[in-house]
Amino acid sequence: MKPFYLTVSVLAFAAAMPAAARDQIQITGSSTVLPYATIVAEAFGENFDFPTPVVEGGGSGAGRKKLCEGVGENTVDIANSSSRISQSDIDLCKANGVEEIMEVRFGYDGIVFASAVDGPEFALTPADMYNALAETVLKDGALVPNPHANWSEVNAALPDQEILVLSPGTKHGTREVYDTKVIIQGCEDTGAMAAFTASGMDEDATEAACMELRTDGRNIDIDGDYTETLARLDADKNAIGVFGLSFYQNNTDKLRVATMSGVAPSAETVASGEYPISRPLFFYVKKAHIGVIPGLKEFVEFFVSDDMAGPNGPLAEYGLVSDPELAATQAMVAAETPMGPLQ
């Protein structure tokens, strides 16, 4: 027998529904997860007696907010996300009556830096990226406004090419990993973090100072998906764009990828942890909709099945790094286990 609060939530859902319930699964969120979810949705529609789910983009944060708008057929069922849900998202969900969420980690992706395929090669480090993009850098022992105009000024081993980076905007799930594993890491590696702290800043102020990127046109935030980044790079061959590994792998005719800390990004180096900038990929399921929206549980189980998300499935062919703990995720989905408190 289901706990009483679950019964209440399902009854509240049913009360909000018109006579004929929606029968098509609604999915929104991350542009990184979008192609994977689309592949699964199309295969689901072809192989099950349910309509093909509707999959839309819009960004990880926007998708999670839509998931948390409430319960009922006028709200989405699944939010795709290339970063983990935040406590503020969970609080918004609870405020709007979304009491239980299933967190489904289905694989991994890497974040890569790529330039025009016919341009020079780049061998980058987080320190290089910080010194190229930060508003304030450490130079000759002092914190100064970033003076660097060319990559060769950042590191003599880099090409003598104008600095122009197309960074993921703040709506991207990619941005959180980019800030943490590239910008903040670079701030630490260059000594700027220690200098900020020595100037009297507390931990929060130091982190904020590290993440302050220059606004003089050397860094451009891209709020759209990776296709917008690619279009901007096509328009300016001096640019370096930030992409997901799978997007790069599907555009190798247009892009030349950089190494990061001496490691070339690949499914193998991401899976092993050797490539330093990788991230888990998630989707979040509104548990109150399971058993109400036809096919929702079947779709989630299909998504994380070996046939789809396993190392030999179509998602891996597209560029997904299969989760070595996929069996545990499958068991969680089968049991409809909601996520616990964030650790």
C-alpha cells in the first residue's frame, strides 16, 4: 500500500485533470541532453504502444524550474539536466506541491574546447584559460586587470592568435562545471586565488572574484545551444568554443579539439577520469506523474536500459559515456525511488 502522502498527491493531480488526461510525455531542459532524449523518445515511439514523447530544449536551469511549477497535466513530466539539481530547485518544487522527484543519472559527457578545423592546435590548461579570460589576473606578484590580448601572451607555447572564447552562458548546465573545473581551478593554479585571500577576502568573496570574467569582448557568453556556438565560431575563425564531447564528435569535420592538461578528450579518457573536465548527465522525473501519464515509467526504464544507455547502445554511438553504475540506476527506476537530500 502506498504511503498516504503519495495517495494525496496523486488524488490532487487527478482532481486537476480534465476528463481526458494528457497521453503524451512532456520533456524539457538541457540542450546537452536533448539529442540523447530525442533518440530515446523516437525509439520509444517506434517500439511501444505509446505516443512519441515531446522533447524540448531551453537549458538545464529553465527545465528544472518548469518541472517544479506544480503537478498536473499542464506541467512537464521530465527535466533534462547537464548539472545536478540545486536546493533552490527542490525548495521551489516543494512550494508548488512537487513532493517527490526521481534523480536519474544515465551517463557522462566531457566539456571540450574546440576551434576551427583548419586553424592552429591548442594545448590548454585551466591556468591558461583563467589567464586568458579572468577579469583580474596575477602578474609579477600583483593582482591586475587582465592585459592579455593574444594566446601567446598567456603562454608562449600557444598560438599567436587573438583571444576570443565563446563560453557557456549562465543558463547552461555546462556553466557550473566550466566555472568549477576550469575557471576556479585555473585561479588556484595561477596563484590568483591565494592572492585574493591574502588581500582580505573571505572564501565566498574569493570564489566570486575568481569567477569574474572579463567584459572587454575577449569572452562572450553564449546563452543558446551548441549550434549557436558553432555558428559564432564559423563567423569568426579566431574563436574557441566550449562544447559537449558528443557535439564535438558529431562535428569533427568543422572543429579541431584542444587537449586539456595534456589529455585529449574521448569517451575512453572521460570514462577513466583521465580527462579532467567531465560531468554526469541527469534527468529528473516528477514521481506524482508516474501511473497517471501513460507510458512515463516505461519510458524512463527504456531510457536507462542496456539497449539504450549501455556501452553498446545508440546513445554511446552518439557520444555518451555509459555509467559504470547503470545497473544501480535501473534498480532505482524499477523501485520508483525518489531522491534523498542533497549531499
